[in-house]
Amino acid sequence: MGTLGAIMKHPDDLYPLLKLKMAARHAEKQIPPQPHWGFCYSMLHKVSRSFALVIQQLGTELRDAVCIFYLVLRALDTVEDDTSIAADFKVPILMAFHRHIYDPDWHFSCGTKDYKVLMEQFHHVSNAFLELGRNYQEAIEDITMRMGAGMAKFICKEVETVADYDEYCHYVAGLVGLGLSKLFHASGKEDLAPDSLSNSMGLFLQKTNIIRDYLEDINEIPKSRMFWPREIWSKYVDKLEDLKYEENSVKAVQCLNDMVTNALIHVEDCLQYMSALRNPAIFRFCAIPQIMAIGTLALCYNNIEVFRGVVKMRRGLTARVIDRTRTMADVYGAFFDFSCMLKPKIEKHDPNATKTLNRIETIQKLCRESGVLSKRKSYIIRNEPRYNSVTIAILFVLLVIIFTYLSAYRQKNQNM
Ligand code: D9A
């Protein structure tokens, strides 16, 4: 569906979408003048649109550290993901990556598109890293070292058990949570969070990505590695790729629901982590991805489309989440709404129905007990928009004006 159609269907999305567009334009104008920082921030905008916006709101010092941390991690990921590099060549690079970040002369070409540029121009990232405070450098170095070693361990190892799955997710995402908690602490704006809670923040996001990206990953050429643990999928099919075939639809959805149920276990820790944050910008930075994750899980649960195409939250809903997430009350509200959206999708005969229901009810109970669930706009239970022809005509004319203006503006900018 085009933007126009989407907005006609969800008129409340219009305002947050425009606000997001404006914020994105504003952020892109704020790219620092020095070439190394300029490179880092434009790269950040290229590889992660909405995330770059939320980073923008952190104070300068912390923002710089998070930006560099993000790019170092992306670079490490690019090495891990590049299937054209032989394992015995890749392992030493991963293991030594935490030393390469101190060396502006080091570079290693791999990856494609934006990631190829990131790798080829990595000296900009190193130069920016070398300007960070020592506390920030140490946190980034330590996490990069542990993540590199963990990735190396999994290069030749499949994700068999649920314990392997948690271990792999710890290396690639849980450690990101630990690292960020250290950076927040180093900034003096937050207490140091317990490692187990920081780890859960990463696991919840990563497991959601792994679930959502099933089809994209399984269809990748050359074949990429898969992270759904055998211990789970082998209850339903003989081979992981069998899940995408139509004749296995029932099993596929049961397996998917098993995976979603597994991810939901982390919600309690995540709520606890977020409720301890004090700085409003750090809070938003942490909470927005978490709400997107629970929203994505609610969308994916019992949804065969995960095996047929892309299941993502619509842009308008993302924009609303970014616009509205300010306090812990907003987080409890969103987790409550998305749990309410998932709950009626649980079918009695699903093999994990009871377990899923228990986990959803625990989440709902936590949200209710917070005592802040009243007076707020819900993400799901909305009054159906009522249009008359005049409203539609006005809306349409407004949209045409706005979009003509925006595209003219963009062209003008490109021609400069
Ligand atoms: C994060 Cl520095 C990530 N990952 C994310 C993004 O959020 C986390 C990678 C590097 C960094 C941070 C994140 C944000 C805030 C607090 C966190 C945290 O912990 C306390 O990480 C745990 O996904 C990647 C991992 C999950 C592997 C950690 C959010 C993000 N969103 C994408 C949207 C998408 O669909 O991937 O990157 C985006 O905005 O482009």
C-alpha cells in the first residue's frame, strides 16, 4: 500500500509521520563538520534510520560514544556475515577486532553497499574512537573483544539447543546491552545496571529479529546461517527450511508460536531495566526499540505471513511509538496493549498455549500493577475513523500539497 493509502486508513498516523520526517531532516542537517565525525554520523543515518534519530537526542558526549559503538559493532557484524571469507581467515580478524579499533591504518574490505564503505573507510571510525574519553573507549574495547570471541566460537558451531541460542544471542546482542549500560554509567547519567538485565534487553530485541527475519534469512543467497535452535524446530519439522512450505503451515505456525513464547520470557527483565533509568533521553533511546519488539512479536504470533513475506510494523505505527514514548507509563501502556493484541490469537490447541498464556498474563499483571494504565491513547483499540466526503476531500488536498512541497524541497536539496 502506498503512503497515501496507508494514511487514509490510519489518519492518526499523519501527524507523527510528518513530525518524524521533519526530525529526520533536522538530524541530517546536524552532521558535524570534521570529516571523521561527519563520516560516522552520515554512516549511522544510512544504516539505521529511526535509530539514528533517537541517538541524536542523547547529550553530545554520550551520543558520540554510542555512535562509534554502533559502527564498531556493525563492522564486526559485517565481518561475521560475509560468507565469502573463509573461516580460518575470519576467526583471527574477529578475535583481534578490539585492537584494530585503536589503529587508524588498519582496514579490511568486505561486505556490500553501505557496509563496504564502512569497512573501507574504517579509519574515520578509529580516529573518532581515539577522541572518546578513556572510560568510553574501555567499555567499547571490552565488549568488542568479548563479542568477537563469541562470534568466532559460533563460526563453526550450529545453534542446536535453546542454551546455544541464548549464548549466541548473548554474544551478538546481550553484550550490546552490557556495553550500553557501561556507556550510560560512564556518562554519569545512570547507575550501572545489573548485567543480567542488560543482557535481557539485547536478547529480547535479537530474538524478535531472528523470528521476524526467518524467510529473509532462509532465502539468502549465498546461504546464510540460521539461528532458530534445532531443539525447538525439530519438534515440528525435520529440516528448518520445511517451515516455509505450504503443506507444513500448521507446524510452521506452531513452531513460530514456540519461538515467540521463548522470547517473551525476557519482558520482565526488560521492564525492570527500563524502570530504573532516570535520564529522559537515555530512557527513550532504550524504550523505543523494546516497544517495537513487543509490537512485532504481537504481529508475528500465529501469523503464517512470517513464512511468506515480510511482517513489520507499519511506518505510521513506528512513528507513533517514537512520538509517544516518554515515560515508564507509556512503556507499560504499550506492553499492555500489545499483550492484549496477542492474547486472543492464542488457540486452545496450540502445543504451547498454556505457557504462552501464562507469559502474557504475567506481563499484563506487571503492567496493571504499575498503576499507570489509565488515561492514555491505546495503540490498538481505536474508534474506527469516521469520514464524510468533505473530510476526505480536505485530507486529500492537504496531502497533495504536503507531498508536493516535500518532494520539491528534496529535489532542491539534491541539486545544491
Ligand atoms: C542496539 Cl548501540 C542495537 N540493536 C538494535 C537497536 O537497539 C539496540 C545495536 C547497537 C546498539 C544498540 C539498543 C538500544 C537501546 C538500548 C539497548 C540496545 O540496550 C540497553 O541494545 C540491546 O536492534 C541491535 C541488537 C538487537 C543486535 C543489539 C535498535 C535498532 N533498530 C533498527 C530497526 C530494526 O528493525 O532493526 O537498531 C533501526 O532503527 O534501524
